[in-house]
Amino acid sequence: MANLTIDGQVVGFEPGQTIMEAATAAGIYIPHLCHKPGYTPHGSCKLCSVKVNGRVCSACTFPAADGQQVISQSAELQQDRRHITQLLFVEGNHFCPSCEKTGQCQLQAVAYELKMHDNHFPQFYPQRALDASHPDIVLDHNRCIFCNLCVRASREKDGKNVFGISGRGIHKHLIVNSESGLLKDTQLTVDDAAAHVCPTGAILIRNTAYHVPIGQRLFDHQPISEVSLEHDHGQ
Amino acid sequence: MGGPSGTFITVEESHRLLAYEDLATGGSFIVFNNSRSIFQIVKNFTDFFAHESCGFCTPCRVGTSLLQKQLDKIVLGHGSAGDVVELERIAGLLRQYSHCGLGQTAANPVLTTLERYPELYQQQLKKISYEPGFDLDAALQVARQMAGRNDAAAHLQQVEE
Ligand code: SF4
Ligand code: SF4
């Protein structure tokens, strides 16, 4: 088995694995949002940025190689990951106390993990729509971070292609592939992977909002670093 | 040198070489005479990158637009003590973490002029410790118009004296 080191710890890996996969298998958490085991890596959120032999790379897409020296937990990387998370917060509209997803939200949990105490950067306050047309599923564009997971889930798991990404730069946005552009006119159902994959509160299942009370939610008692390793190991 | 994503050099550096080892360029260089405003040039280039960003990755998608905002704040005279540091912070995120060369070089106009004309940026800052990113009094203009008022009490100071 070939080996690399992550923050000095020797980690074995199988040929073909990414640095993220090798780290997860070894019980090392690297922050991420657009990555999910079992899905084609995307490498867009940049939270999993690590230094490989001195160069910045995305751990979720970069292939593991023998003898690689990977730095993940340095003070500099943690601070910059915190800033990248803040960028995600200021470009959208995230008001956690009034969000159904609070406590189960990966964006929020990553922010806690990285000790993010404020948004730091000026808010963009974009005007984004709420699509409440579907009987079972709500799409709130205000909370979308463009992780592309719903797009991949719909295409790769559900075979449907319900979602897409459109627009450029700060005007990038999620679109729904139907004539009207509304969810109600798609084949999306509550059983679809795409309906459940969203790491934030952008895609919500109706009538489930407070089934798990605040205080008993996924990240209320366990940091995302632990939850993520437990979940990702299982897959 | 090398277009918007290249290096800004001053007259004092005219001895430098066009070469991979020194000033690399894809063949483009632009000469500005002293009638040009450096801020205006930097702003044009920075606006260009915010417009050109494809939006794929977080640092470039948000960073190019934030850099544009932050530069405008300083150029328009609303910057204060920490604002150049902030400008450098955003530039650093862009350069280090962007997915492709566009984002990695988008802050070069800011960074290479900041390196050569630090006093120009500092002169543009107000002599107070903090200045918000928006003009409080200007934001009240619509309200004043609707209320038909323009007396002293209808104006707000940006910062308590
Ligand atoms: S999606 Fe997450 S980060 Fe955004 S408002 Fe909801 S809980 Fe907060
Ligand atoms: S809706 Fe959710 S899953 Fe889809 S791109 Fe936005 S944040 Fe990602």
C-alpha cells in the first residue's frame, strides 16, 4: 500500500483515491461542502483546500500519490477556510435563527467548526426567489451555495436532470429545468436523492420542518468533523 | 505588462527584461502616460475580472465582486485605516484559492500597484479608524424627498464626532 502524510500522520491509500478519500478512510476530517462520497467530485467550494508539497490543491479532486506531504490543519489554511465560508454567507441570504435547516445545516456546521463568529465581509443582499410551487418540496434560492449536489444527484442518481446551474460570476444561480422554470413542472419527487442532498436549507421537504426539535438536531451535540466521518465511513 | 492580469511597472523599472525569467508576457503590453489615473486603470481591470469570472469556485465568484466593492470604497474616498489591509486580504484569497488562472491573477492590478504606490492608496483613506461601506446620509435622500424636508435634523452624520 502506498503512503502519504497528512499533517505529519502517515496515511495509506489505494491507487485511484483522492486525498479526501484517503483522509476520510484514515479518520481525518477535511472541511468540505460540495463533496459527498458516492458523487463525482466537483471541487468548486474550495473549503477542502490543502497544501500538497507546498501547492494549494482541492483535496476532493486531487489524486493521492506516494510520498505526498499534505498540510491540512495549519492556522493559515483554517483561517482562509473560514474566510471562504464567510464568502458563501455574504453572497446569499442566511438568517439561521429563522431557517428550518438550522442545526442540520452543513454550511452552518462548517462555520461553527471553523470558529466563524461573524460574516466579516460586506453583505451582497441579493434578491433571490422562493419557489414554493411544488406540493412536497420548497426551493429557497436565498440559501443556495451552488454546491451542485442537487444537479449531480438528479442526473446521476435519479436519472432526471431536474436542476442546472446558469449565469456567470456573482450572477451564477440555480435553475430548474422545466418550461416554467418552476419545481411543480418537473418530475422531482420526495423520494429522489436530489430532494435530500442539499447541504443547506435551500431544498426543504414540506411538513418535516420541526419534527426534530431544535436542541436535538444533527449538529447540536456533535461537531461536523465527527458527524461527517461517521456518515462518510459508512458509504 | 501582459494585459490586465499581468504586472504593473513604473518608469523606474524600464531596465527590466521581457523574458520568462523577469517580466513574462503573452505578447501584450500597454503604456500609460502621466495623464492617466492609476486608480482608474486598476478599477477598469478589476471591474473586467468581476465581469469575466465564470462563477465556478467560491473564491473567484465572490472574491472578484468583493474586490471590486472594496476598491470602489477606497477610490471613492470612503476608505479608512483597515481598508487597504482588507483589500489585500481579498486579493490574497483570490490568488491562493481560485480554481483557475483567471481568479489567481484577477487581483494582480491591485497587488502590483499597491506594491509600487502604497502612498497613493494610503492618501485616499480617511483619517478615522472605521468607515462603513455605505453613505448613511445619502441613503436618506429618498426619505427626505418624500417628507419634503431638508433641515439639519433630517441629515445624519456618518460618524459621531
Ligand atoms: S441554510 Fe444553513 S447557514 Fe443558511 S440560514 Fe439556513 S441554517 Fe443558516
Ligand atoms: S440547492 Fe442545495 S444542493 Fe442544490 S446547488 Fe444549491 S446548495 Fe447545492
